Amino acid sequence: MGQVASTPVLLQGAKDIQVFVNEDTPLLDAALKSRHPDDHQVVILPDTSHDMKHVQNPATDPGITGPVVPQCSSALRQWLAQKLSAS
């Protein structure tokens, strides 16, 4: 693996079919923990796609339409407030 970017990571959709929460997220989390300083947070959003949209039925709904799930907006606002207040 190459050099890991210094940008904190925040969100992962539990129903993401592009980046698999059970396979890829632990590897990404481990790689990010190896950075110094480690400044990342992983938030798993249930029933959420790669596009941060709600997925009702993964067999028929890829989660590409509709609004961004409220948990995404809320987590992002909290994360930004924390990061911006630390600056």
C-alpha cells in the first residue's frame, strides 16, 4: 500500500456495495491507525449506500436516489464542529 493521505476519514455505509464494510473498512481503519498522528474516525451508517442514500432492499435498491440519510448529515456536522473548534 502506498502512502496514506492525511485527510481524516469519517463515513461508511453499511449497505455499500463498492467498499465492503466487513472486508474493506477494517483494512482501511488499520492503515489509518498506522499514521502519526492518527486523526481519523470511522462511522458506520446502517442501511446506507456508498452514495449515503437509504437502502430499503439491497436486492432491488442500489441506494442511488433520494436524499442523503439524516445520520450522515448529523455525523458530518458533529465531526466538522469538533475539527473546526480544535483549529
